[in-house]
Amino acid sequence: MSATITYLAYRYQFTFNVDLTLLSIAIIFPLVFTIRGSFRRREKALEHLSEFRSALKTLKYFFLSSNNLTDENKAEIKAIVIEINNKVLEHLHSNSESTKDLDETINKVYLFILEKDEFLSRSLRDKLFRFMKDVHECVENLHAIHMHRTPISLKAYCELFIYVFPVVYAPTVIHNIGEGSAPWVSFLIILLTEFILISLYNIQNHLEYPFDNIGLDDIHLDIFKIER
């Protein structure tokens, strides 16, 4: 698109002089803002994933350290904890908005505690529920990041101005450089500028959803498995 507009500007000698400072600010500032917002969301997701795995591991240790539970009971709750871990990571990797299956899986811990109530002391139950609260909090935070992105209107605004920018930029560059200069200089400047802008937009777009393993900076969910 940039090359075509530049070619047409040369072909029909269409040039003008416009101050690009305001137009540049209109693109660069919101673009940098969305990139920073997406990066913060990625860092928050890493923090919540670490806390999620830590809470699950501690929960498993409390169950396995109980002397009143049988080996079968310990194997059962260990399988439930691993299932919760896998379900959460699968949910983040998918595009599903529903958390019904995930909620039912997490609820198995509560049902297990009720079923084995006579074998668990009150102090142990209190500790288990405290760490279950941490698990729930991390899962809800991760689901919120999974579902809600940076403002869509701001992204659409950036994309629109990136596509409009060459229409104003190409004739201005040609006017400032001078029509007598080699055309390849104008082509190089215009194409390089647009390449930078669209690259920044694509970086933001990949950071926007860090769980799909498409971008280079996506989160590797496998390292947050309990049994890794």
C-alpha cells in the first residue's frame, strides 16, 4: 500500500508539505501505550501462573503429609490436583469462554475434603481452604486476562491511522526530499517507516494474548505444570 501510494504520488506529481509531528504523536503514543499495557498483562499472567502452581503444590503437600489418609486417598487427591493444573492450562490455551468444566474440576477438592472430613483435623482443613482460596484467586485472575484484552477501540484507532498514514506521509516526504532526488530514497524512507509501525502493531497484537504459543514472547504453559 505504501509503495503504491508513493508510486502514484510520483506518477501524478502529487506533493504537499504537512507538519507530521501531530500525526506521528497520534499514532506512536497510543501504539506505545497499548504495547506497554499488553506487556504488563503478560507479566501479570506470569505472576499469577507462578502463584497458581505454588498454591497447588502446597495443597498437594498438605494432603500427602496427612497420616490419617490412606494411600488410595492420597493417590486420588493427587490425581485431582494434577487434573486442576492441566484443566487450567488447557483453558488458557483454548479460546473457550466457558469455565463450567474447570469449576467442576476445582470443586472436586472441596467434595474430597467433605468426604474425608473425619480424617482431616480442623487446623488442616483451615490450611487447605486457605490455599484453595489462593488457587481460586489465581484462576480467576488468569481467566480475566484470558477474556479481557487491551481496549479494542484504541487498537482499532491505531490500525486505522497506520493505514491512513502513507496517504499523508508519502507526498510530504517527496516534497521535503525534492522531486529532483532519486525516487528510491523516498520509497526507502516511506517503506521503512511503515514497516516499523506495522511491526510495532504486530508485536502488540502478539503480546495481547500470551497463551496461544503463536508469538515469540508467548508464555510457555508447560513449565507451569505440577509434574514437569
